[in-house]
Amino acid sequence: MRVTLASASPRRKELIKKIPDLEVDIVVSGEEENVCESVPALLTQKLALVKAKSVFGKVGGVVIGADTVVCVDGRILGKPKTADEARSFFRLLCSRSHEVITGLAVISEEKVVTDSVTSFVTFNDYDERVIERYIASGSPFDKAGGYGVQDELFAPMVNGVEGDQDNVIGLPTVRLAQILEENFR
């Protein structure tokens, strides 16, 4: 099956390879529209749909969009813009659990399917040495919540993941494979 992934994320490009029998084209969706939505799962689905529709208009076929947010105490954490913002994210996230929600949108000429997957990540106590080294690496600035659970430099901060680890990285491959199988094959 041939699909197009509407994404600039190198992590999503790697994760989608886990789904068997897919031929994947990658097309960057371009600018994201501002989407107003206070429910994090619905926000991620709407953002994923904006990405998928943007690319579908150019290439047709079956297009997959995805968007990931980190949520704690009802607050949505996007990508930090500065080192200070990254530090504030880590202070908020450390010594507790938070949600990572990825919205999916898969569209074709005949069908539109949206869904979201939620996983829970627990961080250890704030470790300034680890955090400062991680921020200096530049890694926080292209990731929701400012971290990549898969990043070796950040590993000492992660106490555990409950749910789909691929979801935390940015693409819930098991759920995406189900959506494709049930709706687009």
C-alpha cells in the first residue's frame, strides 16, 4: 500500500517504517494553522487533519498527518522556544507523570479517519547537570514538551513510560496500522 506521510519529523519518518507493507512518500505539510481547541486529544487530531489535508490537496492518495503534544495539569506544552522555557518545562514535568498525546488523521478521496493515542511518562527528580547538558545539545527545541524519550542524553530523566513508546516519540504505529488496515486497504 502506498501512503504519504505529511511530516517534516525525522522521528516519524523512521517510525512509519515499522508498519509492514507500506510504501511511504514524505511530503512536508508546510505552515500549521492556528487551531483553537482546549481538549488536548481533539487539538492533536485537528492539527493532524490540517497537515493531512494540506498535503492531500497536492498529492491525493492516502495521506497521514500526526501531531503530538505533552500535557500536564491541563496545560499543553509545545516546543520550547528558548533555553529558559525548556528549563521551565522540565521543572514542571520532573518528579511526576504527564500525558503525551498524538493525534492521527488519515485521509483519502473516500474517507477521513481521526483518532488520538495517549501515553503516560514519568520523570525522575530534576537533575540540573543532565538538563543543562541536554539543553546545550539543542535537542529540546524541535520536540513537544522539550524532550525526546529516545534521546540518550535525556535517558537519566525518564523513570518510565506507560503505553505506546512510539506514541511518545511521535507516531503511534500500532494504532496507525489498525486504522490503515480497517479503513484504507
